[in-house]
Amino acid sequence: MREALEQPGLISLAAGFTDNPSLPVAESRAIIDALLRGRKGQSHLQYGTTYGDERLRSLTAQRLAQMDGRSKRDKGYEPSRVLITHGSQQLLYILTETLFNPGDIALIEDPSYFVYLSIMQSHGIEGRGIGMEPDGLDLASLETTLKTLKQSGELVRLKALYLVSYHSNPTGITTSAAKKEMALKILRSYEKPAGHPIYLIEDAAYRELRFAGTDIPSALSFHNAAARVIYTSTYSKPFATGMRVGYGFLPDPLLTAATRVKGNHEFGTANFLQQILSRVVAGEGYEEHVQKLRKRYASKARAMTRAFKKHFPDKVKWEDPEGGLYVWVNLPKRVKTDMKSKLFAEALKHKVLYVPGNLCYCDDSTRLKPNHQMRLSFGSASIKDIEEGINRLGRAIKKVL
Amino acid sequence: MREALEQPGLISLAAGFTDNPSLPVAESRAIIDALLRGRKGQSHLQYGTTYGDERLRSLTAQRLAQMDGRSKRDKGYEPSRVLITHGSQQLLYILTETLFNPGDIALIEDPSYFVYLSIMQSHGIEGRGIGMEPDGLDLASLETTLKTLKQSGELVRLKALYLVSYHSNPTGITTSAAKKEMALKILRSYEKPAGHPIYLIEDAAYRELRFAGTDIPSALSFHNAAARVIYTSTYSKPFATGMRVGYGFLPDPLLTAATRVKGNHEFGTANFLQQILSRVVAGEGYEEHVQKLRKRYASKARAMTRAFKKHFPDKVKWEDPEGGLYVWVNLPKRVKTDMKSKLFAEALKHKVLYVPGNLCYCDDSTRLKPNHQMRLSFGSASIKDIEEGINRLGRAIKKVL
């Protein structure tokens, strides 16, 4: 992959980078200038706490309550439940260290976020793939898997369902509120035989990047859900990826345990970044910036799907994305897409790079990994490069077909 | 501890925070302003790579070679060996994940950095305490411990010696170059029976904070040492703790493995912070700032030891620090200092907080943990508070004596 990326003239539709020209340079400069001119300038350059800046925790809780249509005084939205991390990725990592033991099992969307699969693997966690439908998690598949685990006596090792619930990486799928609520109920009904809580890890990293349709509430908003839902999200993607500030809402005792681990990692998220972000989120500039970003990604996504129609053979299928950074592309089943496939080599020869779909499926010996899909990102490439990249990819596909 | 810290009027000489008034507000503002006005402003707010910014890695390697009196082309100082992390703490964490398995053994200074002890504990690593002398590691104690491990067949589990080599946290001791070189030789001589490399982890976090005596070269500078030395340090303490940028020099295959783990943590250190730091380190302002800081800590350290002489009974002993943030104080052996001790309670009653010495000793069943020492920090308290704090602590000690 690395080698491929160094090829001159290559158009990468693989990386999950964000749009470069819309990064908020002027906004950041103004905020930092004010921050460092203020009377308390020094304190912003000093260590913070391990949990994170109080103001940022509070603003984050308030904002989530508002997005979920709940009062900030509702259960689950207390600022004291928030842990600030270096991106939500770090929260997922720390949570995994905290919640799982080697040999434990996690339920994972089929397909799911491949870096999370790598975290699981490095901690000796087994995955069980759950099928997906256009409106999210396939509840029948969830039930079947849970039943199988119960019958085989493996339920005692099951700790959580990991769900990229909004505009999923890699599929772009959003799981509906009704399905999330049902999934939570189903998980709960297996807690007795499991002998411990089964958590829903709701990774909402792409929630703010919706550019079509309407937002839906998080799983935290459901009745009595706060004790079982871990909600994670980030300011990296909606504001600035170079600043790496994310967060999670955690129930105790997970919060306490995760905070202890976070202290061992690096005491806490860089305080300077948190001070910047707390001013960003408190100001009007944040909402404006996210609005601008949504328009930008909408036009990039449109450019990509328009190019699909122009350059891809009819047999190639996809769903138009409503947000996020990705489109998931299905080829006829006989066309392999993995890194050793003819298509991957052909694409490289045409100087275009995609993420092979098989990388996004967890190791689950109870099913075969599909190998005829790809993840394409419209995040960082320019519209011109998106159009040219899809043109090249179309030619590569036609050649292989 | 947390409760104690919230007591109004308390003077904490416990925390390892740095001096607040000397944090480089104006310098940071100027650098960031230039950074975000430049043509490539956006790129500084975008993701970086997992290894870290090329320029910062290169400057870091150059600077270390210079401090060690070596050429930047010498083996061990290649920028490609540098991994940038969120503080050197994170490097220690990732290294521990990478190098050790549960049940492994690490050799640890007696006493050592208590957060590292906590990292070890959370990864199931056993410690063996090595005695200390005024010029560092007690080599006879190192030999004895290694012999014992060999005889008991435990050498196969020994992976590394962890050494806070400059102005140690908590003792302020610097291990001499001769001793570091000998320690490395001794470790090497046990590799054959161990059946694998035994690394020297040189934590040089306080190296730049020397305010008396002369700097000594790192263990990396010794002949053929680069394959066995992991050198870690930080820009947090000499520049700004709120920015959390540290680094390590690692031999392969540790570097490759650690970088993979770092990718799983959060892809890489916040690029924006790295861009700031690379400009800081490239400029003349950095050296000036560190000089200023050294003077500042020298005067704080002097204020503290002067206050010792004025307020402590003769039986209380310490070594005047030559750098870092800490003084290690020895009380008569019968005076316990742990958190349940009379002295700790009495100190709190007098509204002053210290770190009990016993917390700085690893769990090692082959020796008893000393319990008559304390770590005092002159880092963050003002000179006035240092004087008043030691006055209070003196009264508490006298009361218990």
C-alpha cells in the first residue's frame, strides 16, 4: 500500500483523509490568538486533567443532548460521563483495553471499520460478523448469532456489539433509531445467560458529516440505555484532523477504568488542543464550519456517484451516500478486489487506489469473507481527481470484466 | 489524594507539573500565527503520518546527536529511528505493549517513576528493584539480580532495564556515563542465557532541565549500543506541557511494531502540535527558552533546599538536585511517610502535600519497600509557596518526631 502511494501521479481514493481546502485556518488562528493573548494564556499551555477540560466536557455533553433532542439534564448526558481523548480512535483503543480480555468476543458489522478490526486482533478479541441492510444492522442476523453463541456456551465471552452507527466506515450505512433500540433490547435479553453486561459501542465519528436526510438520535437517548451504551465521536473530522480531539460517554465502572488507562497513556489529551476546541465548539463558527463542510462533501459525493454512472459498467452497484466520507461499491461476485487480485493490479496500473473490501471484514470462521467490494473515499481528493480517478477505475474494471 | 488536593489553601509539592509563569505564550503565539498565515496553512491542520512529522524527526535526531557530541550521520541517530508520540509517557506505554508479555520481568531503579510502575502493573509485568548510588545505578546490585534471575531460570522472562537516567523522577539522581556503559555490557552478557535481547530503556525526560554540573552523553552514544538502547525524551517539559509532544529512538523490529501499535492508538501524534514544535525546535527561541527555564528551576530548587535547612530537623537528609523537578527526602527510618502514616495526616493538617516514597518502589517480593522517604517537587509551586510549604512540612515532621 505504501509503495503504491508513492507512485507519482497516483490518485488515491483509499485514505480516509478529510477535505484539505476547507480546513479552518483563519478560524483557528483567531481563536488561538485570543487564547494566548488572554490573562490566563499560560494555563492553556500547562497540563490538564486526565478526564479532560471541564468546559469542553460540558459543551460536548450539552451538544449531544441537543442533537439527540433531549434536555442536558437527562440521564446519560452528564458532563461527568465524558472522557476526552486524542481522537475517538484513542477512546476505542482504551475502551478495548478496559472492557475486553484476550479470547473475548465482539459482534461486528459485516463489513466494519478496519482499524477497529486491527485493534481487536492485537488484543486477542474474536469477531462475529453481523449482516447489514440498507437501514443498518440486520436484527435477524444479530439474533441468530446470539443464539449460536448461547448454544455453544460462548456467550460468557461476549462483551459488546461495535456499531459505526452513522454513515458507516466503510459502507456509508446509517443504522435507524428503531433498529438501534431493538438491538439494545436484544443484547440485554442475553445478559442473564452471559452473566455480565453486554455493551453497545456506538461509534458516531461521521454523525456531523450528514449532508442528506435528517439526523437521528443516538442510542444514549433510549430509555434506561445510558448504563449499556458507550457513545464515541470526534471533533477531528468536523473541525480539524490535525488537532485530534475526540470523546466518549461511558457508564461507570468503565469510565473510571478507562480514565486510569488514559492516565497511563499520557495523563490526558493535550490541554492546548482542548482549550482551542472548547472555544471552537462554544462559538458560532463551529456550526457554520460544519455546514460548509457538509456542502463540500455533498458535492464531492455527487461528483463521485456521477462519475460512477458515466464510467462504471451497469453491473457495478452502490448506494448514494447521505453523509460521511465513503461509498461502498459492489462488483459482480466473480470479480475479486483484494490486494492480490487482477483488478487491484489493474487499478494500480491505471494509477488509482481503492481499499479492498475484504480488509473490512473481521476474521470470523463461521462465514467466508466477501471479496468483490471496495471502499472509495471522496474525502480528500479534489473533484477533478475524483472524476479522473473513477474514470481510471472504470477502465480497470472494464478491462478485468 | 484527589480529596486532599481540593482542600482550600493546600500547598501541593506533590504534582510533577511545571512552572506556570515561564510557559512560552508569546513564542507560541508568534509561531502559530506564522504557521497559519503561510501558504500551507491547511496542511498543518490535516492528519500527519504515524511515525511523525519528517522535519521534527530530523531536528530531533540532529539535536540528540549534538547533545551527545556525535555526528548526525553516526549510527543510532538516523531520523528514521524516531517515533513521535503524545509525550514520552505514551512512548513508554506503547513500548511496554510492544516489548513485554504478561509475566515478563523488568529491572527497575529503586525507587523509580511511579506512573511507569503503574503501566507495568497493568500489563502484568513483574519488577525487580535495583539499588541506587549517588552517581546512579548500583552495578553490583544489577549483577546480583541478574545472577539470581539466571539461577532461578527467570532470565527468559527478563526483557529490559528501565532507567530514568537524568535527574531521575523521583530521586534527582543522574546515572553516570561510565555506569550506563557498564550496565549495557552487563545486560548484554546475560543475553545468551536469556535467549533474546535485553534492552536498556533510557528515559531522558528531564535531561534538558539540568541547571548545575555538565550534561553527559546518552547510552545511544556508546559503541554498538543502538540495537539495544531505547532512548525516550520529550518537548513537553522543556517547552510546554499542554502540547504533549515526546519522542523515542527505537531499534527495529521494535520501531516497526511500536509504530503499528501507535497507528491503532490514534494514527499518529496531533500533526498541528508537531508543526508547532518543529518550528520551535528549529528556531533560536527554543535554546533561549530552555536556558530561562533552567535558571528558573535552579532558583526554585535553591529556595527549597534553603527552606529545608531552615525548617527541617538535622536528621532529615537529601541531595541538592542538579536538574529536573524533584528532591528526594530521607527521614529517619522509624518515621513512616505512606498515605496512612501519622506524618502524611499531619502534613495534610498543616495543608501541605508530598508524594510518599513507598509509592515509587516496584512490587518486588525479594525486598521490603522503604517507607521513610518522600518526593518533593519544586516544579509548579511559586517560591513563596515552596518556602511556606517546607515551613509547614517541617512543623509536621517535628510534631511526629
